[in-house]
Amino acid sequence: MEPYDIEDVQRLLSEAAKLRNSARWSIALALGLRQGEALGLRWADLDTSSGVLRVRKNRLRPKYLHGCGGDCGTKQGYCKKRVRKNEDTANTKSRSGRRVIGVPDELVRLLELHRREQARERAIAGQDWRESGFVFTSPVGEPLVPSTDYDVWKRLLADAKVRDGRLHDARHTVATVLLILGVTERVVMQIMGWSSTAMAARYQHVTGGILADVAQRL
């Protein structure tokens, strides 16, 4: 696992600015939220006046049942009369995952711009809008589907001409940036939602830039 470097992140954010829900990728690359945590955010979890974000919920992948009694001959997810059998979100997996994070001023401004853009889409959608309260939604207000979100990430990597990687690699990148900044272990655990200090060894990577910095100090 190799985290993305600063130039990679800059290219990703530059390309992300051209997309709907562009703040979604700023959240990923600045705060290191897990995919489910980012997609599970509601506006009620964000206090832009004080620059605080509360992580409480995890977005679930939709699961369906046949609404036709199984007579359509397709899988449940493709049934034209399908019925959703699970909720949009659930509590985060662990107690440490439910946390409060300080949001940088630049990201607060991006989220406020995103809120105004969402209001514009709400006006365009009219009666078709589904008011769900989620920060990141479809053009008609529905929560984003994790698989679709993942596809957007893959296209973003290609458009930014950045090496291919998992969406979770953005989380490794944030953990490494916190290491570079010298943030204390306890604060890193709070930001990342870790329950064990051993997680730092898995997520924080000593990059060439860190080694060069140490060499310069020596």
C-alpha cells in the first residue's frame, strides 16, 4: 500500500471540482472518512459555524426482496417490483467510529458551496425531490449508492491521470499526512475513528518525502 502524494491529491481535487458532489472527494482526501461514513453524512451532522462534523452513521448497500413473488425470473435487485429490505444507514460499526472532527475552514467553504448547489438542484427537481437530509445525494435527493460512488472514484483517478487504487487508499493518505504533520497519536485516533493504536502501523506509511525530511533535519 502506497499513499497518494501531494501532487496526486492536487490533481484529484482539481478534477473533482468539475463533478457533482465535488466536496465528497475533498471530505475523503482531507478527513479520511470511510466511504460509508461520508455517504451517511446528513446536514444535521455538520455545524459550519463552529467547523465541527459529527460522524454517527454508516451508509448501507441497498438490499432488496422480490415484489413479484419471484415470478419475474431475475435476481431481487433487478425485479421491477423490488422492495427495499434494509434502511439507508446504520450506526457506525464501533463506538470509536462515532466521533467529532474539526473541519478546516477551506473545507467548510466548499461544503457551504455544495449546500447552495444542492438547493439549486432541489428547486429544479421540484416534486420529484426526495428530502432525505443527506449531504451527498443524487440529482433528486436520494442517498448515493456505494457502488456508484466507487465507479465515480475510478473515473476520477483516470481523468486526473493518477495511478489506480482503492477508494480506501484515500484514507491511508490522510493518515500519512497526519503523520507528516506530527499530529499526536491520540488526536489521530479521534480523527480516523480507531479503537486501537495498532491501527497506526497499518495506515501510516513512511514515505520517501518523510525520509528526505528526516535526512535534511539530520
